[in-house]
Amino acid sequence: MNVLDLIRTKMIKAQRLDDAQYLMAKAYRGVAYVDAHHDEPRPAEPTRKLTYRGRPYNH
């Protein structure tokens, strides 16, 4: 492997990590995101106001 391949591989790895973190954080930005593990609460359930590091959000 040459140096350019190593740099390219490192950049791709960093981009994939960033993309994964971006997708998993959607639930905390107020964007509707539904999957098998992070679904939205049912309409009958009351939403709770919580605070994370001084930033309020509804859950």
C-alpha cells in the first residue's frame, strides 16, 4: 500500500463513522426517525420534557 491509499482509507473510515453518528443522532434533533429500536412514542403516551446538558427536548 502506498501513502495515498492509507490516507484515502482513513478518510473513508472517518466519513463512515460520521455518517453513522449523524443517523443515530436524528432522534435528538427533532427529526422524525423510525426504526426497529428507536421508534416514536404512541399518541396515547404523554411526552416528557427532559434536559440533556442544558438543552431541553421532548421524549
